[in-house]
Amino acid sequence: MASEILCSSVDKLREEFLTLDWTYHDFSVGSQNEKMFCWPGPLEDEILIVVHQSGGRQELFHRHDFFYFNYTYQGEYDSISYKYDNRITIREGELYAGQPFAGHAICVHNDKETTIIGVLIQKDAFFRAFLPMLSANSKFFRFLLDPATNSFSDEFLHFNIEDSCNIRTLLEMMVIEYANKQEDTQTILKPLVLSFLVQIARQYALASHLENTNQSPSEKILQYMSEHSDTVTLKEIAEHFSYHPNYVSSLLRKETGRTFSEILLEQRMERAVILLSGTSLPVNEIALMLGYSNSSNFYKAFREYYHMTPREYITSNRIDSSKSYENA
């Protein structure tokens, strides 16, 4: 019975996919015009679950004004990145995710029947509802925020989903829920999407860890600090790496010329600037995300570091952004 419900839900969303607004809109990027997909569903839906099936076609190169996380449920396809003149193949069981305004073109192999399950999230809703829970992994965090600080970043994620991961199960649950919509469907989807994104963050961290096996001890410590900057302590680092706290402190000073506290402050302030300039999150929420027990301590640290308050920084950043836009 469960498989029948899933199959019928997939079929239903496959049909609904054709009714969504996939109109190519002209959009200026520098001195040239490019194609853009705007939010294709109802504006009141902050999350869309889509099922795209194709037996082979070439898309125009285009951009999106939303986050998308595409899972290859069946078959395989190619994606062409304009910036890097790069063509990659996304196979069954792999995830391909893009930021708002990142550009690509999908080309499904003519001899492959391909089914893609996509989780689409409006940009503002993503920053408000999901970003605060995904800040632990520094590299992943920066990827998610890049479209807020670099409007046309042309970045994407692509990696295989481990069999032991429950991402596929979460996607199937979302497909069933969205195909059989009720008044509270968006409310039901949010915790499912959050679990889905946390699982992606775990997979991303695993992939990054495998890439960084040749890091020096100090590099591993710095990365650990970055990934846990909201809670990390010198004692915790020592326990995690089986070092004495004095050794960690001496190693960091020798390799970086800075103390543990100085490094941690720098990491928190860099993240603060990204959050202040790239999201509409309240300052008190940003303070908590960065590990400050209250906004007063955050205000004090920020002012001492940047010689202005967070609100002054936001105002200054808006003025600078406006001038850059006018001069573009």
C-alpha cells in the first residue's frame, strides 16, 4: 500500500510539474541579458516539491531566483555550468544543488529515462527558516550565503548520497505530503525539509573531511573551530584531538601568530558580517547563532572589532550596495 501511495504521488507531481510556470524571463547580468526562472509555483508556498521526468532534452542556459536541491531518483543527466564551461554527469542517487542566481543548463541523455525530485525553497524563507540551523559547517554555510553577498555566483553542490543516509526516505515523505496537499502542508514540510538539509550538511561535511585528510594539526584545529565557533572552547579542542590545552594554545600561536581567543573572535566576526549583510535576521538571533549569550555582549564585541555597531554596519553596507548597483 505504501509503495502504491508513493507511485501515485510521484505520478501526480510529474503531471503538476508541467502546469508550473517555467517561463524564461530576460534578466540583465552586467552588460548581457540571460534567462531566468522565477518562482514557478504559488507565492504563498515557500517550499515546492517537484518531480521532473524527461526522456531527453536540452535546456537553455538559465538562472533561478530560488534555492534548489535536486535528487536523481532514476537515470542520469548532465548539467552545464556557464562560468566554468563545465559539464558534469549527475547519476542516480546523487544530489545537485544550486544557489539563487547560479546558472546552469540540464541536458538529459537521450537514451535515459530520468526522474528528478526537486526541493525548491524561496530565498527569503530559506534564510529565515533554515539558515540558522545550518551554520555549524563553515564551508557549507558560506556556500548557502554566497548568493546574498555575490548575486551571480555560479556555484553548485554535487555529491553522491550514501546508502545509509535517509535523504531518499525524507524526499519520498515530502513527495507524498505535497502531492496530497492539505491546509497545513507547508507547516508539515518545514521540519522535513530541515531534516533533509541537515542530512545534506552531514554529507557535505563528510565529503569535505575526505578531501582534507592531509591537513596539518593546526589546519584541522582551525577547521574544527570554524565548524563549532558558537560553542567551541580550548578545553573541548584539546579533548577532541587528544592534546593538552597548553599544546593547542602554543601550536595556534606558533602557526598563526594569534591566540585561540583572537582566532575565535575573528571567525565569529567574519560570520557576523556575512549574516548582517546577507540576511534579514534580527541582531539578537545572529548573536545567539554566533555563541553569544545575549545581544549586549555581541554588540560590545562587534563594536570593538569593527569600530561601529551592527546596525551602523548594516546601514553602511546598504549604502555601499546601492552605490555599487548605481555604478554597475
